[in-house]
Amino acid sequence: MKAAGRSVRTRSRDRLAASDPGLLRLTSGLRTVGAIALTLAVLAPLGLDITHLVTGAMAAMAATFSVREKQRAAQAVTLAVGLPVALVSVSLGAVLGERVVVGDAFFVVLIFCAVYGRRFGDRGFTLGLIGFQFYFVALFVGASAARLPGVWAVLAVAFACSAAVRFVLLPVTPAGLLARLREAFRARLARLVSAQLALLDAGPDEVDGALEDVRTGTARLHETALMIQTRLEEGTPDEPTARLVQRRIADAEIAAERLGLLLLSARSTERADTLTLHLPGAPAPEVGRLPGPEEATALLRRDLLALRALVLRTGAPGTAVAHVRNRLLGYRDEENLPSAAPAVRDVFRGVGEAARAVMGLRIALDGPQDESDDTPATARSREELDAEDAAIDAGEEAERADRPTGLRRPTTRAAVQVAVGSALAIAGGELLSTDRWYWAVLTCWIVFINTASTGEILVKGYRRLLGTVFGVVVGIVLAALVGRHTWTSFALVLVLIFAMFYTAPLSYTLMSFFVTAMLGLLYTLLHTYSWEVLVLRVEETALGAACGVVAAALVLPVNTDRRTNELLGTVLERLAEVTGAAVGQLSGGPADDLLDKARELDQALGDLRSATQPLTHPVTPLRARRTTARYVVALLETCAYHARSLAATAELLPSHPSIAADPRLDGAAGRTVRNIGTIAARVADGEVTGAVETGPSIASSLGGSDGDGRYGRITGRVLRHLERLDEAVVGLARPLGVPVAPPER
């Protein structure tokens, strides 16, 4: 029974870790709810009225979610500085709230300064957000100059409670957060292997769904790898450790993605395109039973289950675990591969490489392992990992280029746009209601946060309006059920706030829904609830979103095409850098910081993916354009996958005993790098008339090397990545309007 209980707890923990990497959403929700609950627990015995309690709850929420720094010391400084900012802001809101013209003008100036503060980094963003939020709090609770001393005391209590929850009750250290992210990576890696196992067993009618699960698992694994990358510097004790973890995470990610592609290719009647793994909604290729004897399929099913167990296992390995690990690592040697079709043998090789990556990841994260049960194949894999680790430790520290502090976005333009949009929202909101006009301003402000183009603002405004409409309905129901029970209402407010923060990274619509439902209860607590108030909330939200879109479209506009073209150019530049550096190193050139370059490519691709949301949103009327945008992003995902694989292989030089440089690669891959540059130039300037080159395959240009030449399978894998990358780059030319030159005879 105890073992069964532990198994259930373990599965639940792994499922939670996979769905919420690092427990970031859970921690955010619990911290905010905890700060509010502690504030109410301190204030309630003092006999304060409901207005002060609501003020304290809103202040605790704002003080908790506004802080963005990663280091605890920086968070403490920001909270300490934020309290006087909040006191000044709420005081000005109380004093100027009754002076319509002066108060509105100051609110616009405050909004401009708050957005402009983003250029000064996380602390500037936080202090600007606190200034705006507490001015809004003063308007929401109807604070007056006569009641300011009591409000100041409540704010001091709220900030103190927020600090207590952050640093004492729910502390999060960089090292602890990184450890949870690593567990999340393991959990998501295991879920991806489970999806690949389902793809192995899927019938003809189930393949599309199984393939979609593999796509989703691959994307989520990559997302977690990027999250780990952003936390390595703060969460590891030194630079070599950070480099080692980064290397092993990249190895495991690439090995898992390659295993899925090999499995899909083995089930396909023809070679599966890498694009199939990256294009959402793309139909699965025609598949049949896995070729070869049924015994090979059963063996592969058993080994995928074993691989998943290796990923998830914790603690010291036992004899059975060591036996399974040794068997899987044995597939890296040709003589240990089972008798099967060539495509199926490739899958077994992929299992062996994935097992090696899992072992390397475990050594990097958990330290040295017991080697008493190693077979020769396992010992050889361990020696390769040790050689790579030594190469990482002995590498010269790269000089860090000075990076600009603060945000790189054009904050001045955004500040002007928000100020103009807010002025329009104030004017329109006053016409709708002289008491609740600030809802329009709040919406206008929010739709500009983390957006950079008119299309992104339009999509965000639409989602906020949709969530608000449904939230109003639920708010009416909740107000009718518990409106007369103060503490029941506060308890429901806490539940809704937790749901708001837990779902915020997943769905802006859901977050807006929970916010509006919570506001219905707060209005009930303040005895200002009515059907008209909630309907007015919808009207003000629609007005604020419209004002934001108008300001973004007319004042220093950045249209979606311009934004996506800029980001597309950045992605292509990063792709050319990674490809050129990797091929140069594989050709015998000097070593470069390839993994960092690959992550910069991934970050740029993530920015492009976000910027294309207005083009790929289901409600967009331009269906052909939506298809083109999704196709281009998927092709770039494919290019990034092959570039990452090349970079990972190149970084094994010269430590890996079975990899040697091939000087011919530099010339053979030159066409691919030139083509990337040609497409980038066309994207930057539509008048450029250069054409994409085509010609014989890269393998044929190397004298017909197919991977069985003097450098063995590793060279063959490099060639396959180069050829697939070359094909994907040429495929980018058509949707981007770049001419393709016919091959020279």
C-alpha cells in the first residue's frame, strides 16, 4: 500500500512538474494568495472597515506580482523602494481624484512615465507598474485625503506581508528554482517518450492524434530547455557547471527530437519530412506497420518503456536499472542492433543515443554514478562524456560583450502610444461613467504590456474583452450566491486570484475571465455592486481596447508586417551565424561558443512566433496569409532543429573519439549559408533581386559520402542535417517571394 501511495504521489508530482515547469505558475498563485490572506489576517482583528480590507488585499496583490527580479536581494530592494512609490501614488490618487482635469492630466503623465520606465530594466518596470496600480487602487476604493493615514498604514502592512510570504513562507532561491526546472525537464522528456511510444502503437486512424502529441511534447520540452537556459547563471555555482548543464540539456533535447523523427520515418512509406514535426495541424504521412519482424517491434516497445523509466528514476540505480541502461547504450554499437529493416535499426540507434544523453544529463545534475555494473559499451559512453566534460572545464572563458541594460524595445514609442490611448480612454470613459472611467484606462494600459505591434494589441484586446464578457456572467452568479457573506466572498476572491495567476501564462482570456469574476465580488463587498456596474465594466473594457488599437495604429505605428519582417531578419541572421560557425568548426576551424549562439537563435524564433500570433489567430480573415505564416515559422523551426544538431555535434570536437573534422564540409555547406543571407537580404529590402542557389546534394559534392566512409556514422548524420537544412532553406524562398535559380548544368 505504501509503495502504491508513493507511486501515485510520484506520478502526480511528475505530471505537475511537466505541466508547470519549475512550479512557476503555482508559486506565483500561492505567493499572491498567501500575501493577501496574511494581510487580511493582520488587518481583520484591528476592526477596520471593509474599504480598508479591500485596499489591503489589492495592495498585497500588486506588491507581490509586480516584482520581477530573479535575485532575492534585488527583490528586497525593489520592495523597499516600491513602498514609498506606492504611498506617493495612492496619496496623489486620493487628492487628485476629485479634480477632474488636473487628475486626468496627471494620470496620463503617470502612465507615460510608468511605461517609459521599462527601459531601466526589471526594477524600472516594477516601480512604474506600482505607481500606476496604486493610483488605480485609490480610484477603485474611493480614497480621500482625510482617510490617507489609515490607507498608509494598510499599505505598509500589505508590503510587509508580501515580503514575509516572499522571503519566509514561500521562499524561492535561484538554485532551488533551477532544480525544479530540471525536474520539469525530466518529466517533460518522459512524457515525450510516452508520446513516441503511443506513435509506435497508433493505428491508421490514431496517427494524426499521436503525431500531434509528439509535436506538443517536443515543443514543451524545448520551452523548458529555454527556461533552464535563462536561469543557469543565477542557479549554478560557477560558469563551468552552467556550461555543463547547458550542454547536457541540449544533448537530451536533440536526442529526443531525433528519436521521434526516426520513429516517424520508420513507420512512413517514404522518408518523413522534418517539417512534419514542426507544422501544427499538418497531416501525418501515410504510415503502415513498422517494417521488419514483429519481434523487433515488441523489442522497440520494451526499450522505449525502459528509456522512459531511465529518465524518471531517482536515487541510486539498482542492478536491474543498470542492466536496462547497459542494454540501451549497447545499441550505439552496430553489432548489438537487432535484425530488422534499416529504418528500424536507425530507431534503435536513436534509442541508444537518447540513453547516452539521459546518462550524461544525470551525471551533470546528480554527480558521479556507480560504475561497478558497467559493460564495455557503457564504459565507452562514460569515457566520452568525461572527455567532453573535461573539454568544457578546460575551455577558455569567453569574454562577455557589454549588453545593454533594460529592455531593448522602443520604450519611448510605447510610452507615447499608451499616453495617447489613455487620454482617449479617459475622455470616452468619462462619457460612459464619471465614476468608473478608469476601467477603460486600465484596459488600454494592459493591452500594451508585452506587445510590440498593432496586430498583437488587437488580439490582446479581443481576448480581454472575451474574458470580461464571460466573467461578468459568472460575477453576477457569485454575487447573488455569496454577496451577503463577507468572509465567504473573500475566500472566493482568493480562489479566483489564484486561478488568475495560475492561468495567466496559458491563456490571457482565462485570466481576464477570473479577474472580472473577482471584481464582481469586490464590488459586492464594497456595496457598489449592481447589474449596471458589471455591464459598464464590459463597455469600458471594449472602449479601452479600442482606444489602444487606435493609438497603436495612428501614433508612431508599428504594423505587424514590419514587426514580423524585423524579427524574421533577426532569426535568419542567427541561423546563418549558428550554421556557419558549426560548419566551420566541423571543418577544422577554431572553436566557437555554439550553444550560446543556438540559444540566441531559439530566443529570436520565440519572439517571431509570438509576433505572428495576429496572423495565425483563428479569427483572422486572411486565411492564405495565416497558412503562409504558419508554414514559414514551421520551416524555421525545422532549420533551427538541424542547426542545433550541427552545433551540438561540432562542440564534441576534439574530445569525442569517433568524430573528426572534415575540411570538405566548409565548401559543401557554403551554398546553404549564402542562401540564408540571400533570403535575409530580400526580407530586409524587397528590391533585392538575388536568387537562392540550388544544385547537387551536399553528400554528392563530397564525393558521394553517405555516412559509411572513413568517418563513419557521425559524418553521415552531419551530412543528413546539412542536407535537410539546405532543403528547408530553399523551401523558405517560395513563401517569402525569393526567386530560386535552376541548378547549373
